[in-house]
Amino acid sequence: MSETGAITLRTERLRLRMPEIDDFAAYARLMASPRSTGMGGPFDLRAAWGMFCHDVALWRLFGHGALMIELAESGECVGQVGINHGPLFPEKELGWFVYEGHEGRGYATEAALALRDWAFSTLKLSSLVSYIAPGNAASVAVAERLGARLDATAPRTDPADLVYRHLVS
């Protein structure tokens, strides 16, 4: 990690990079859509901007935050993966989303695995959680592919959330 907190991670198919202002339009569209319901949305432009800025600010405040998921071959941005923290999150959360049309290709799993492993090795974290809305079968499947297990006793802001715990293996 650099002095500014900027990192880039690479996987076989993906480049995970810091968010840029040009990423905001697609991010705001997702946050305004019904697909953001599991994250508390849909959100208006003001709320989406605040969330986007939160994702960036986390790097400066905590040494981790969001990374955009970019296809290595084409450079197309297909979603986001991040480690959330702060007063809205009882524990450090590993979260992800992919934009419409990019689901089902393993991008979320590949990106989340890379960021999770980076967090465990670089930040020396022993645990992360993923807060998942009930009924979000796709995110449950990603969490389980990553080896996370349901933790019914974990603290959560939304009592309805499922909490999947990722542990250092």
C-alpha cells in the first residue's frame, strides 16, 4: 500500500483498482436500481454520492476500502469489492457487487477472494464478515464459495441480515 492508501490487486482475469470519478455514473445507476434493495436502497443521487465517497475515504481512514473490479483483458469496469468499516458496521465487512449483465461469471468470487486474502496477509485481520440480505442467494453462494460460514451470533446493524464469517485458513 502506498502512502495515500492506493493499491492495485491482480487476479487471472481481473484488475482491482482504486475508484475514479468516471466510475460514479455506473455506481449511481446501480444504487438507484432495485438491485440495491439488499444494501438498503434504492438510493437517490445524494446518498449514492455519499456512499461512493465513503468507499474512497475508508482508504485514508482505515487503510482499506473499495476497489473497482475491472476486466484485465478489456479494462471494462464490472463492479466493486470492498472492506467496509466505521460507525455503520459492527465489524469489518467484505462486500461485493457486479453490474447488470456481468453476473454469473465468477467475478465477485474472484475479486472478493483476492481482497480477502490481501486483508488477511497485509492488514493481519483474523476475521471479516459479509452482511447479506435474506433472499440474496447469489451473494450467499459467493460467501460460501469463499469458505465463509453463517454466524448467527455476530453483531449486525440490520437484525434481518445474514452474517457470513470469513476466517484466516
